[in-house]
Amino acid sequence: MGVLTIAAVIGLVLWAGSSPVPLLGVFAALRFPILALLLVAAWVTQDWLRRDQGPTPDDEAQFLEGVVTELHGGASPRVAVIRSAERSTAVDARQAMRAASLGLDSTRLAAALATAMPLNGRLAGAAWAISSESGAPFGPVMQLLSQRAAERGRLLRERRALTAQARASAWIVAGLPMGLFLVLLISGRVDVGPSLPIAVAGAALQLLGVAIVVFMLRSRP
């Protein structure tokens, strides 16, 4: 497929108001299938790692703020937890919602809250247990925990902004040699031959370096 044909197809897509990104992805996959498979594998791995991290402090703040809003509206603590869990998409509070719906004891619901929120779950569960046993108000504690989670989220965003240059440098330093090697390998300009173990060892060391930098940047203070 010639350059003029590709340009004409992209022009028609733009004229129709569609995005040319999927079309460019198809062309890249047809031209460099191995590179396309590697990019897809990297995207799937990154998406899986992002989902495996659990709820962020901002997600917990949103969930707790929902509980506080329901309590201020006159709902009981159990109903407030149920309604906030129904609206929450990032915090997996299904066990807490089930325990509140079935009217289980405070210990079961406290354990469910501790499991749902890695940052404030234990404190929220302890507050629920104390409130259930003593009759103390539940809303003020949830309000303080919501503010705590929001502040933690703000600090994490500031840290990511301050370390953005270091993270970008790490990806560039590690990505450029590997990207250049893959392009030369796919285009047939380099023959690995007997140097394949050395190339694999070098790529493994580069990936290890990137993993160490990413772990250092993502580790919680």
C-alpha cells in the first residue's frame, strides 16, 4: 500500500469526523507485526498492574464523603454505607454492602470495611465497631477520614508531579536503545546471530533498571 493511498484513506477518515488512531494502529500492525504485539503486551501488562493497585486515596475520599453525605441526609449508618457502596465504582465495598444489608454484627462489617480500603479501612472499621457498641456518632469520624484520604491523594499527586522528569528520563533512557534495537531487528538491518544471549542479557538488565526506578517512585513514603 503506497504512501498516497494511506494519506488518502486517513484524509477520508478525518473528513468523516472519525479518529485516525485506530487506522494508524492497523497500518502499524501490518507493517511491524512483532512490534505491534510487543506494544499490545506492554499495554495489557500496564493496565493489569494499574487495576491490581486497588483504590487510590481519592477513591476512598469519595466513598467516605458519600457516607457522610447520606448521614447528613438523615440515613442510618448501615443505609449510608449501602448507598455509598452502590455509587462507588473504584472502592470494592460489596462485602461491606452485603454485611450492612443482611444486618450482620459490627465485627463483620468492620472487617469488610478494612478489606475494601487499604488506607482508611481499619480506622473506618474501628470507628464503626465503637459506634455500634457505644452509640457514639459515626459521621464526624467519617468526615475526618475523608479529609485524611483527600489530603493523602493531594500529596501523592504533588509527588508524581515533582518526580515526572525523573520518570520520563528513566523511560527514555531505557526505551530508546530497546526501541532502536527492535526497529533494526525488524527491518533486517542487524543480524543477532551468536550475540543473541548478550542482547537478551542487556535487555533484561535494562528492564530491571526500569523496574527498580518505577518501584522507588511508586513506593509509599
